[in-house]
Amino acid sequence: TENINNLDLLIDIIDNKINDSHKKYNDYIIIHLRTGDIIDNTNYSVDDFLNKNIKYINNIQYVYPLSYYKKILEKLKKINSKKILLISGFLNKGNHSKSIEYIDRIKKFFEDNNYKVEKRINNDPDDDFIIMSNSKYFVIGLGGFSRIISKIVEKKGGTVIKL
């Protein structure tokens, strides 16, 4: 299309591609985590990312600290679901141990608050996009990928959870 941000066309494409493997997450709270090179290729530790609002690369924040998810948790308590799916992926090959540790610590935080948490890490980004776009409840992450998904979720009648 020649139109920028043609959400209706994108939704049509998503609706034509959705299958049962995507639908199995319909009653989950979907949380998108920005990880990969954003965490792995820095001198910051996982504790730094979890404990501070870190801005770098053009003074932009790419990763939410744990304090953000503590505030999100208060909003999640109003939702009738105790199942969470964490979705993240890596653009590049390499050592992703810091990203995995960050994801695991976010997972443990929600588990410690009585949620059943599954991870979907480094799977096909198109499938991730379809799953997140069809969320009933979507916790937005940082970055353009999450922003466009949040617009689709809202347009399809889902709830975007953010501060």
C-alpha cells in the first residue's frame, strides 16, 4: 500500500494468517519485553536494567525497570486472568545471557505474585506479532514494534495496559 500506518490492511493480513496455535493465548495477559541487543550489547548489568530507568543510544529508554512492572501489577489485579505470556526476541546472533536473565527475573516477579507465566522467546516474529495483535490484554513494551501492536489491539477491541 502507499498509505502509511494502514492498520485496517494490517489487521486484514493478521486475520487471514491467524491459526489455532495463535489462538491458544487468547485468555492470557501478553507482555512484550524489549531485549536482545538493547540489553546484551551494553556495559549495563541486568540489575542496572531492573533497578533504573536507563537511557542510552540517543538518550532513549528501551527497557522497563522492575518498578514499572510493579505498577503494572496493580492494573493486572483488576483483570480476570492469572496467566501471563512473556514475548521477546533477538534480532542478532550472539550471547543473550543478559536478556535471558532479565526475562527470567521478570517472570519470577509475576510468579511470586501468583501468576502462571510462560515464555515465548526468540520465535518467529510474524507469529509473535499475530499473537500480540490478538491479545485481549496487552502490556506494551518500549519500541516501535510494541507501539504498532498496541494500536492494533485497541482497534480490535482489546485492552492495552500501560502507565
